[in-house]
Amino acid sequence: MTTLSHFPRRGLTWAVLRLHRVPLGVWAAMVVAGAGGLLWLYELGQGAASYSERCGDGAGLLQCTAGVRHWGLELQYAQLLAWLPCVIAACAGAALIGRELEHGTATLAWTQSVSPVRWLATKLAVPAVALLAGTAVLTLMFRWAWLSGPGDGINRWNSEYFHAAGAVGPAYVLLGLALGGLAALLTRRTAPAMGLALVGIGLAYHLGDRVRSTLWPASEVRGPWDSALNHVDQLELGMIMKSGERVSGLHCHNQAAPGDLSTCLSDHGAVDFYAKIHPTSHYWPIQLVETGIVLALTAATVGAAFWVLRRRLP
């Protein structure tokens, strides 16, 4: 069996590339396939945008629903890009490190030519570069295809879109890799490490969705709600009472005319409607804040992995 101990110290990075050329090749093929799919999505989006522009000019039902069909396909791509790289990263970190610990080849390498710290650093750095590069390319292409398609599509605050079209997606990929490496060092077994890493990245993903709206101060708008609120992050909707108190959940969905809305407000003892939202201008600040938090968690996880490695040296 070929191990890192068979390679000179200065060629450790090359050794890792050679040892794991098959998974790296598979990942490269997936990135190429994903890029091709996103090019196709871009072309579909251009066609859907053209159909949408002509929809009011006597176009058929098939043409008028082209945008809806495109958004459905676009959402599927967003879901894949939001989850699949994270899953691959978590499994890669667990497998690349756990397999050598499980088979004892890591210990052999440490006793001959490679220090444990350098071994772990290289084991994490090489896949990190590959995963980050591939995910960044797909993220940029998805954002390009999405923004070039028909307007008024799925809300950009949708969780999958938030991950697939911004900086936060690659950050979660790095966290998944780090969690996989830490789990492998803790369990010294590949399969349990994969399970722990997947649970960890799933939990991080869920917590990110739960706390995202608190990462930046929300804005308040007043007045009857309209379609503009469909494209912002809605945090709270309600009425402002005569005392100035905000009561969420009160609505007048059955009244559309201005007079009906006034009557509805009066019936509830309210003077106006309000909504707490994150408008489009908050999108990138929240992206960057969450990315920074995830990268800090990644750094802490990597630090914990090195600490575990030192504690468990034979």
C-alpha cells in the first residue's frame, strides 16, 4: 500500500494529490458537469425572460408559464449547490483522514518522514483548495445564471438561494471539511466520522437559517402591505395600535379597498400597518457577517483538530 511515508518531505503536497487523485478527479468532473448545467440554465433563463416579455401580447399559455418552469429548475440547482458541496466536503474530510488513521498508515508516515502536524495540515489544505475553487466557480456561475434570467422569481432570501448565490456557501463547505477532519481524529474510524460530520454540518446549516435574521438590524416600513414585500425578508407583520404598541399577526386580508382597510384598522383599534423586514440593501451585509462567523467556526474546528491530534499522538 502506498503511503505518505514513501514520498520525500518536500513533496508532501504532491503525495497527497497523487494518493487522492481519484476523488479529486471525481470532484473536478462534478464541477465541470455543474458548470455545463448552469450554462444550460442560463440559456433557458434567457428564453424564459423573452417569453415573459411577450406574455401579455397574445402569447400562448406554454410561453406564459416558461418563467414558472424555469424557476422550478433553478430552485433545484440552488438546492444541489447549497447542500451537495457541503456533504462532499464533510465526507471528504472524514474519509481522507479517517482512512489513514483506521489503517495505521498515518502512524507509519509520522514515524518515518512526516510530522503529525504537517501531515494534518496538508490533509486539510489540499482538499480545501480544491473544494473552495470548485464551489466558488459554481457559486459565481449560479449567480450569473440566476440574475440573467426572468425577473420576479424566487425570493433571494430563500435559504437555498442564500447559500448557492453568495459567499456564505463556500464558507460552509470549508466548515464541513473541518468537521470531517475533527470527527475522524476523534473516532479514528471512517464511517462514524462521516456520520458525525454530516450531523455537524446539517446542524450548522440549520442554526445559520435560524439566526440569520438577527445578524443585522431590521428595518420597519408602515402602510398596507403590497407585492414589494414578496422580495424582502419578512420578519414580522402586524398593526400599530393607538397606544403605539406593535401587535404582530393582525391582518386585513379580506379587505382590499382603502375604505375597507380603514374599517379593519378601526375594528382592531389600530392606526396603521407595519412590517419588520430585511430589504435588498441588507443582503450583502448579512452575507458577509454570516460568512465571517462560519469562517471563525471553521478556524476553531481546525484548531480543535490539531489539539486532538497532539493529545492522541502515539
